[in-house]
Amino acid sequence: MAERRQGSQRQEQAWRVAGDGRDWCDDGSDDGEEGEEEDGVLSAFVCPITMEVMRDPVVVETGHAFEREAIARWFSECTLLGAAPRCPVTMKVVDGADVKPVLALRAAIEEWTCRRETAELRRACRWLTKAASEKEALRGLDAVMRGWKLARVGKRVVRRDGIVPMVAAMLRNGSARVRLKALQALHEFAREDDEYRESVSDGDTIRTIVKFIDCEDCQERELAVSVLCELSKSEMVCEKISELNGAILILGKVACNKAQNPALAEEAEMTLENLEKCEKNLRIASSLEKIVLSNDLKNLVAQRVGLLFAGVVENGTLPAKEVAFKVLDHISTNTESAKVLIEDGILLPLFRVLSVDGVKFLPPRLQEAAAAVLSNLVACGIDFGTVPLDGNRTIVSEDIVHSLLHLISNTSPPIQCKLLEIFVMLSSSTTTVLSIISAIRSSGAITNLVQFVESDHQDSRAASIKLLCKISFDMDHEIAQVLRSSPTLLGCLVRIVSENDANADEQDAALQILANLPKRDRRLTMELMEQGAFKYIARNVLSICRRGTANSIVDNTMLEGLVKVLARITYILREEPRCVALAREYNLASLFTSLLRLNGLDGVQVLSAKALVNLSVESRYMTGTPNFDEHEQKSVLTWFGKKSPGIQLCRVHSGICSIRDNFCILEGKAVERLVVCLSHQNKKVAEASLAALCTLIGDGVEISEGVLVLYRANAIEPIFEILKENPAGTLQQRVTWAVERILRTENIAKAASSDRGLSSALVHAFQNGDSRTRRIAEAALKHINKLPTFSQIIDKHPSRRGSSIGSMERYFRSDR
């Protein structure tokens, strides 16, 4: 009976409270009042089963109220035990299905709960201050979170009473536990809606959160990234994050570190994706351009802003374009980020703002910035012949190149320099250089490009020289034509090559331009002589030879260029006595012979052997004649290979020879070094050396003596081996010609007749060579009795000093 009376009293008290909730609570309640509520009124709202405040009270037949879910479980347990449902308070049997909601009681409980939570939240405000202790701050934050989670009124109070800024202020508390609890609370606020996100972002909160992301504490960093990710769902908050210097950078670091913390990196990535939707992200340039970004971060920024900047570059306002160019210039220096920007379609907007039509719409400083960005992109090394610009056009399409070439002639030196550098890089690729050359040729721009050689703007001059170097091999005649019309331009190149303090790259490029000029252009050769180029170059080559070899790859390339320019003299010896005099002064035949020993420098060896070809061909025209008393005695002595006492005659040239005066390669061990080069793995070296040796058995000399010289120098077998390898082209022509001349010597022909490999090689040349090679191979086969001699094409008894088959000189002059 006591239990029944207690339940009845609790129920009556609940109904009384339901009638007037103001009897038990007011807004000014304090801790003491809270105790009275829990001892008195609060007990009326407590479920007898759960002993917790009810949320959905229902009443049974006995008049007692219970939490709906709790009484339902009680009745279910009674059923499982095989007993009839009973009231938990009176234990009286009741109808388990006859439960009714108590709306007034529920309303009273809700109102009491709201007032109680409001009071608790307001008390929590006293603890969320700078002066609060760690315990008080944690208690206040816990109260805020309980109020936030348990009822809607808590969220209203948090917003209305300015609790969000108070929680945000706790981020600067000295206690790590307080800071973590504050971050958790802000994370819950930010998940609500944009109004709460904007409230959280007020003041200096964003800056503080970003600082946590860059700290060493893992928990604080993870929570801070989560909070910022939620905040970034608001466009207004995105603007604030973008305006904060370094925020994008710090987020980028986290996003790049996927291996260490994938979940955290994903949240940072989502934050960046939200930020990229905000147009004010352009403001990040003011900080990014001043920060040294890692390549990974440059790549990340390119992925985030590439598409945005592609539109800004062409259609944005001038301030926006300026900002975009600064960022693009900063991140496009990395190869991977440059490729990302290209994939995002940045090339076409850049070209449009740089084109002639776009010049009037873009200030020079921005045009220069656009050119700098384009230069960085072109340097990434991809095949720009396959990257679409628009439709079927690429950046190396003829009309695009024409437009940029025209711009070079109509803009300021800094922009000219950048555009020239772009063409240098495009001309460095084997896939695009031919397109550039074709466009330059069709536009007639070579004249303007060559004229930059004497530009006062040093960078433009250097860039133009490098570009001319790239295209000089294919456009040698066009460049030569411009240089012939303006000797001062040629003088500028010579001056750059000869200056001691010149830039090494520029000096090497200028040298290569001179080296690639048409070697038989007599006018240019004489102009180079007037400029003193050959004397300077000869002294430099002599110096290198004394050192024994070049010191580096750069020196090797320069040495090859020097030798190539110096060899020009040997192509016009017969027409120019001054060239002969210079060749004698510097003993060029001996110099080129010395260069043959530079193993590993194949290009130098080829050029030296070719120069010796030219010099040796001229030997027969410069051979000195001994001073005999009687003309008849001279003829007889010469015919029988005799000489007058005290005079040493050249057995091949039948006169007085020396390597300095008439460039006879029998002197100075030139033959021996050429024979060594016959076995060179590089066929170009072997072919050039063979051509030089062939001058000893060519028309106008004593062929039999020349063959004897080759025999004594052990050159016969290497020459035969070259033929046995069945070469093609000019090497096949030259070696077949040489073998036919050698086989005219009866003893050698007799020994070679049993060499099946040589016979097969001659048959191969007879079947596969050109018409002249076939005729020479036929003659050679007859020398070793492999063909009948009924043909009238071949002389049965060829002359000692030549043959109707023809001279080899046409081959000497055939190389480019």
C-alpha cells in the first residue's frame, strides 16, 4: 500500500506540474534551485522503470506513467515468462495494449527540459572565459555539447547567446584537452548549416584552425582538418580561407601525404575541391608567388586552379589576369604541373592573348608574363606536335608559328626574348623542329631572326643565336644569304666566338652556326678570313692538341665546331692563294693529322680526314719540280723513278713534297693514322679515312707507287674488309673504286683471286651498286679473272696515272 501511495503522489504531482509548469522552474534558477527540482518536481518526470526523465510518457490502467519504450519492454518480458502483463508499480494485472500518451505531461517535461538546458548553457558561459581553470573550461564545454545534442533549444541558445565565439576562444587555451574539446564542439556546429559555419569563422578562428593543421599534435591536426572541411562547405567561409596566406599551401601538404594518413588527406582534398569553386581563390597568388613550393605542391595547385585560370587568362579582368599569371608562372616551372595546365587547356588562352590581335587588349607587362608562362610550359618536354590547340591546329602549326614570328618583330625586347626561347625549345625536339623550320622558311622570317645577332638586348641576342644554331643545319643556305648581305652580322658571330669572357652556351651556339654554313661558299670563307676567324680558331685547336684532348663534353662539342670551321679553308685552296698561305702558316695538314688520334671524338676524326682529303688532292698541283740542268735528263730520270743526287722526290707525286708546303700526306705519319681509322667502328670515320687514302691512287699521281705505299702501310687488307661488309651508298662507291685501283697491281690481284670473300663482295657491288659502281666492280672482277675480258667498256690496259672509268674526285667533292 505504501508503494501504491508513493506512485499516486508522484502522479498527482506530475499532473499539477502539467497544469502550470511555472510552479517548478524559472529562468533565474541556480545550483541550489536545481537540487530542489531534482528532489521534488523532477521526480514526477522520472520513469519508474528507467529512473530517467521521460520523453514520451504513456499511462496504463493503474494511472501510472511510464516511458513508452520501457513499459513495452516490461510487458514483453512478462509475456516471455508466461505471466499476464502487470503494472510495475502496483503489480496489478493490466491490459498491455491499453496504454495512452500523456500529452500534457510530455509538454511539461519538454518545457522543463528546455528551461533546465537553457539555464545550464547560461551557467556554462561563466566557465568559457580566459580566467577559467582547465576543469571549469572542460565542464563548460561538456555542458554546451550536452545542450547541443539533447534538444533543439540548445542549438537556439548556442546561436542566440553568442556561445560559438566563446567556444572558438577556447582554441587558444593553454590546455591541450580544452583545445581538443573546443575543436570537437566547433566541428559539431559546422555540421549544422551555413549560418553556423559563418558564425564559427568569425574573428580569427580560421587562422587558429589552420595553425592546428600545421602543428605536430596528431589529434589536433586531424580535428582541425575535419573542422575546416566542414566550414569550406560555405562559399563565404571559402573566401575567408582563400584570403588567409598559406592556407592553401598547408592544406596541400596534408593532401599530398596520402601514404601516412589517407583519411586526413582525403578530407584536405575535399576542402581544396570546395575552395576551387570560389572565384576569390585568385587571391592565393599574393602568398603562393612568394613561397618556394615543392614540386608536389605545384602539381596540386595546378590541378586545383588550372581550369579556373584558363578562363581568367582570356576573359578575366586585368587584376585577375595579373594574379593568374603570377601563380601560373610560379607553378609552371615544374614539369608535372606544367603538363596538368596543358591538359586543362591553358595553351589556347595564352596564345590568344599573345597573338597580334590580342596585343592591344593586354598591357605589355601582362603580355610579358603570358610569354613567360608559355615558355615554362614549352620547357616541359612533351611533344607539342600532338597537343591540340583548337581543332586540328597545334602550337607548331604553320599559321600559329607565323603569328608568333610576326609578334617577335612587333613587340618589346623582353617579350621577344621569351618568344625566341620558346622557339629554341620547340626546335630542340626532333618531332617539332621540322615544323618550325618549314614555318620560318615560308614566312621569310629568317632575315629578322639573323638580325637579332647584333641586338643590344643581351638575352634576345643569346636566344636568337641559340635558335639559329638549332636550325642552321637545315637552313644553312638561307642564313648564309643573310650573312653575305650584311658582313657585320658575320662579324658579330666571330666576335662572340673569339671573346674570352663570352657566355659559354652562346659562344658554342655561335660557333655551330659558323660551322654549319655552306663549306664551299667562297665569299663567306674569305669574309671569315678578313674577320681573323681562322687564325683565332687555328691557335685554339693547336692549344687543344697540345693538351692532348678536350676536358669535357662541352669542350668536345666546341672542338668539333672549331675543326669544322677551320676545315672550310681546304675547300677553296685552288681558288684562293691566301687560304694556301694560311694553311702553310699553321701547318694545317699536320694539325688535322694530329686530330686523327683523338679517339672517342668521332666527329673531329671525320672532319679531319675530310680536310686531309682536300689537302691531299691539292698536293699534285703544288708539288715542287727539281731543278735539272737538262729537260731530257729530268724526263728520263722521272720515268725510271730516279732522282738527282741530294734531292728526295715523292714517289707518288714525282716531285719535291712536304706536309707543310704542299700537304702531302706521305709525310708526318698521316698515312699510318688514316690506316688505323679504316678499322674504326664508326663507318663515317672509316669512309673519310678511306677517301683520304684514295688520293694516293687517284688520277694524276703514280698509282702503282700509291698502291705500294698502301701495301707497306698495311692498308690493303682493311680496305678489302670494308668491301666484304657489303656497304651501301658512297662508302660502297669509294671502296669499290679503291679495290679496283689496288687490283691493277698484278701481284696483289693474283693473291686476291683466291679470296672468295672479296670476289663475293665485288659481285654484290656489281649487282647492287649504281651504274658507275657496277662498271668499276666489273673491271675489278676481271683483274682477278672472275669475268671474261671481252667487254669494251673497260680498258684492258689502264694508264699508270688514271683510267677511262673516271676520277675519284667527284666523290671527294660529293660530301655536304
